[in-house]
Amino acid sequence: MKMDTLVHSFEKYFNKNHEQRFFAPGRINLIGEHTDYNGGNVFPLAITCGTYVLARKREDRLIRMISLNFEEMGVLECSLDSLRFDSENNWTNYPIGITKFLIDSGHSVQSGFDVLYYGNIPNGAGLSSSASIEMATGVMIQSMFKLEIERIELIKLCQKVENDFIGVNSGIMDQFAIGMGKEGHAIWFNCDTLDYEYAPLELVNEKIVIMNTNKRRELASSKYNERREECEQALKHIQQVLPVQSLGEVSMEDFSTIKEAIKDPILLKRATHVISENDRTKKALQYLKADDLKAVGELMNESHRSLKEEYEVTGKELDTLVEFAWKQDGVIGARMTGAGFGGCAIAIVKIQEIPAFIEKAGEHYAKECGLEATFYTADVGEGACEITNKESLII
């Protein structure tokens, strides 16, 4: 797909030229899994695939939207005066939600607009396509109507859309990574305090390979809630001997002296993962600053082992792909990413080894699991922004 195709499609559906172009990336989490809701740190990065938006202001209060990913649905319309959630609206609830929340928070959106979306984020890969649409729409409206809004405020509004408009109780990591992404950098980020620090991740001879198990994640939601409850119970045990508000506040050093306070072996395993994983994010920050990618890869491997053995959220499919990846030439590190029980894993792989790696991993996975994995490559990209250059190539 080339930008010229999007330009012609906009003209086809709206009978006018577009005025502005925008982009918001997808994201992956390099390390720091199931730490976000435990007051800990995560280490996401923006990737080079995402959501492209072409738009122009209208003179009335009508909003007209089309996605080339759902072109069969045609142009969908609503009014600025009737912005409400509707399950029939499908993907348009995301742009409708952020438009509504911007207006409700006091920002002046004086007219409607025509907008075309196209996303090259792999469908169902867990790379935050919904947050990408939200942030792309947010930066579009901010620019078109010259809104005075800080980026962090926009990020929080997009999370609010997800929580209060769509009804998904997600954290802020997705919107933050997409809104604050920086080319050639990952972001060390505390989900509670919103403190963050950029860490250089210049992949010159490597790329990120995203490995989609294509396994439906039937257990993910129920097990996610179960793990949250287990972590809360573990914290209560720790609070009997240590004055902390979250597992994320507990250092590995302190944990080694007080972990006997957790009598239940299951709760002990859950706390062990969260506290050690949080420690791994801190180590990864220092290793990236020292340009030690090999050490970061080893932390990724440790993370997966902990997610498998202590947090128990991987499953056969993810383990099959990741553990096979560990044995292949050119693989720096590999781990599951996301909630688990299916979904995706990631690996950092030397560029020259990627074709052979994908072929071998795919064959091994099909043989062991009876499913076909899908593989994508990505680079570390920029956060949500207006496209001001004239480059036509998208993918």
C-alpha cells in the first residue's frame, strides 16, 4: 500500500482532496510483563507499523469516516451533536470516543471532518491497534483545530476512552508508548507515577520479529483477573512486614529477606515473578544505556522463564515458539508479550538470519502445535505525529 493509494481513496469517497496526514504506531513491550497493575515498570517501544490518517475539515457538524481495512462497511457518519457509544459502530467507536472526550474536557472542535483510516498493524496480533486509532485521531483533531493540549493529557484522554467509553479496563501503557514513542529508543516507564526515561535501542544489524501464535486466547481474561487477585493477596502478606503500597515498591533485596511472610506457595510464585520482572526492567535500562544488547536478550529469556514457571501464563504455543527461538542462530533474545495464553511472542534477530529463522520456527510450530504461526518484522519507530514530508511509501 502506498500513500498515493490512500490519497486517491480519499478523493473517491469524499470527492475532495485531503488537507493533512497523520500517523500513530503500534507498540510492543520489550520487557516488564504483568508489572503494570502491580505498581511496577514496563519497557515498551513504538514500532514502524501503525495507523495512517488522511483528513480535512468540513463546514458543517458532520463526521464522515472510512477505514480501508473495513472498506466493505463504506463511509460511516455521525454528528458532533450525537457522539455516543454504539456496539453497531464497530471500529468507529474509537474515533467517536476521543472526539467526544476532547469536547467534554473543554476543547473546541468547531466543525465536523472527513477522515480516512488505514492500518498496517497485523490484525489480532496484540500490538494495540485500538490505542493507535485513538492517538491518531487525537493528534489529528489537535492539529486541525489548533487545540492547546499537552501530549500527556491527550494520552490520558485516550486511555479514558478505552476505560469509560469502550468499557475495557486497560492501563495507560499502550497509549503512552504510542504517544511518546521515539525512533531508536524504548521507554522505561512507571505506570503509576508516569515517570519515564528513554533508552537507546538502535537496531542496526537486527530487527524485531513478532511471532503470532494464532491461538485464540480463551483463558486470557479470566486468568488475568485471577492473577491480579493473587497479586493483591500476596501484597497483603508482605504489608504485614513491610510498609509498601504495591509489589512494584519491593526490591529484590528486601524480598529475599521477607518472602517467608507469604505462606501460600502459589502467591509466593506470583510475587516472585512481579518483583523479579520489575528488577529486570531496571537492569534492561542500564544495559541499553551501555549498548549491551546481548544482556538485554538474556533478560528477555529470563522474563519468559519467569512468566512460564512463576506466573504460569504462557501455554504450549508460546513456549514452543520462544524455546525454539532460543536455540536458533542470530537470536539475541525471545519472550512472550502481552497477557499470555496465546497471542504473540517477540524475538530480536540478526537481519541475515531472519528468513531462515521464520521458516524453521514456522515448520517447528506447525509440527508441534498443529497451528500456523504468522511472523512480522518491525523496527523501533516514532510516536504519533503529523506526516509533513511527501514520501509515498507506507509498506
